[in-house]
Amino acid sequence: MEMMKEYIEEAEKALLHTYNRYQIVFDKGEGVYLYDLNGKKYLDFCAGIAVFALGYKNEAYNQALKDQIDKVIHTSNYYYNVPAIEAAKKLQKVSGMDRVFFTNSGAEAVEGAIKAARKYGYLKDGQTDHEIIAMEHSFHGRTMGALSITGNPKYREAFQPMIGNIRFATLNDFDSVLSQVTEKTCAIIFETVQGEGGIHPATEEFMKKVKALCEEKDILLILDEIQCGMGRCGSMFAWQKYGIQPDIMTTAKALGCGVPVGAFLMTEKVAENSLVAGDHGTTYGGNPLAASAINKVLDLFEENHIIENVNMVGGYLEKRLDELVEKYDFIETRRGRGLMQGLVFNCPVGNYIQKALDAGLVLINAGTNIIRFIPPLVITKEHVDEMMVILESCLQ
Ligand SMILES: *Cc1c(COP(=O)(O)O)cnc(C)c1O
């Protein structure tokens, strides 16, 4: 205990206080378990915030990274590199999108998507006052552009002014979107399943109506798949279950399974009418090490039938969580898709999460009243049962 406490004290003296961290120093991971410095074992239903899809210490993944480290880690985007070419081809194949730009994070992928949309509007009419419609309760990241379209006033307040010409509508309320559309609208952006905002999936009706509106008015549909994508909701990207295609999409989090990467992808139509040489760039984005991570992740998704597993275990997780909704008055409902689930309480969940951590189960919240379940995508039904036993002991 003492060693952990000492490290935490040092951290609080050295790091900027931007997080209220749980009092744990994690040391290593294996499969779906994490271990703290004292060797205490935790079942992980957070996966580093929907990142470690393949679980910890995956040998094939680790070996691919080690091999690339020994070859070359970075060369810059002035030159081509084989891992990035391979990763882009694989992403094209699994997404059905045409063009890829690699970034280092989710927020940067969102920034790129915003720039592409504004450029698309600019090339159409030469105007520089285009508008973007985003959703209330959305989360798109902490950089200024991504923050500007994040529908949480608390996150934005102190950092005003935001980038201009952003309008907010309500997810799953098509009329609210329609009422924000003007002749200046160049894009509509939302998460296919809202993550931080409380696990709200877009309804099929909403998705289809927004898509039709976008086609009618030549507005770009941008879907943020940073949290809900990469298999988590039972298809490679969550939008693929809706029978539509976005014009631009963003991905990150599980894309690199721990190596910091992201990407925004677009259709050929958008690519031909938006960003060109000199418009956008990044020093690290898609470097050989980062791209080799994406390559291996996409290979392992296929080899290990990750999406099949999500559909099987996700259904089971839903069923088990629904039992809790039935059993406890203070649990109101369950929302989610696949292995992205939220349990909605009628009270703050902070105490339950702390109790779970004490009992060796890593859970996180989404807003004050919701426990979020975003485990590694390799979990089994037995892990769900194990989680349920610990969780129930904390609910008593
Ligand atoms: C996490 C997240 C982001 C931001 O990604 P970072 O890598 O933290 O910058 C953007 N959008 C969604 C939906 C996210 O969940």
C-alpha cells in the first residue's frame, strides 16, 4: 500500500491537476485483468476507455510492435511507409470508405473532419461562414475545434470563444436538426452511439432521416465512431448496422489498442472536393510504429472473430444487466449496443464504482448517474458472470 501511496503523492506534485484519479497505480495487465503495484488483481470492464479491445499482453500484437520498433519507428509524412499503406488499405476494406488520414488521437481526427467539411463548403460557394450542426450531450474531444462541437456547456464555458458557426440539435429528434439547418450548413456531426454523454444510440429512423436530409441539401454527414466503432457495437463500425454510409467518419481509441492513433476517413466525393496538399498535416500521424499497431489490430480482429464474440457476449451482457434493472428499484434502465452498455441509476454512481474497484472490478461512469460497461472485446460469458457477482455485492 505504501509504495502506491508514495507514487500518488509524487504524481500530485508533478502532474497538472486535470483529473480526479482513483487512488490506484496500475502496473501490468494480462488478458482482461489489470494488476496494481501491490499485485492486486482487477477484472477490467473499462479497457482504458474502450481502447484495449484485444486485452492486455496480447502476444501477437506485442510482437508486431517489437518487430516494427527494431525496423524503424518514425520517418515523417514527407515519405511513404509500408505499414501506413497496409493499414490504410485494411481500413478501406473494413469501412467501405475511400480515403484515410491518420492522426494521433480522437480529437485530432475530429479536427480533421471539421476542416474537411469546411473546405468542402468553401469549394462549393467560396463562402467562409459555413455552419456545422452538432448534438447536445455529445463528446468529441478537448481541442478547440472538437470542444466547440461538444454538447456539454460545462466543458466549454471557461474556454470561450469557441470556433464559430456551430449549432446544436438533439440526438434522435429530427425536427430539432431540421430547425438548425440553413443555407450555410456544411455538415451534421454526431456519435453513432453517444459515449460520454450517457450511452445513447442513434435510432435507425433518426439516422435515415438525417442521411436523406444531407443528401437532399448536399450537407456532409460526419459520424464520430471513436468510442462506438471498432467492433464494440457488433459491427466493425456502428453505422454499418443502419444501412447508411457517412461522408466522413472518425475513429481512434481501439484502432490502435493502446498505441495512440486515430484516423478520419471520407468518401471519394468528399476527398475530391476538400483537403489538398498543404491543407492539413501531422508530424507523427500514421508513422510506422502507429500504423503497425493498426495493421495488427485489424488482422487480429479478423483472425480472432472479434465481432462474432461481441455479438455473442454482448447479448449475454445485455441479458444479465437487464436482470439488475428488474431487481433493483434504483436502477432505471439499460441502454447500449453490443459491448457498449450503460446502466442508468436514479442516483450518483460514484460510490458504486469505488466499491467495485475496492472489490477488484474496474468500471467507469458516463455522466453522474450511469455506469458504463466497455470491456475488452475478447471477454467471455464467464467474465460477465464474474463481473456480475462483484457488481451485485456492491449494490447490496
Ligand atoms: C474519446 C473520444 C473522443 C476524443 O478522443 P481522444 O483520443 O481522447 O482525443 C472523441 N469522440 C468520442 C466519441 C470519444 O469517445
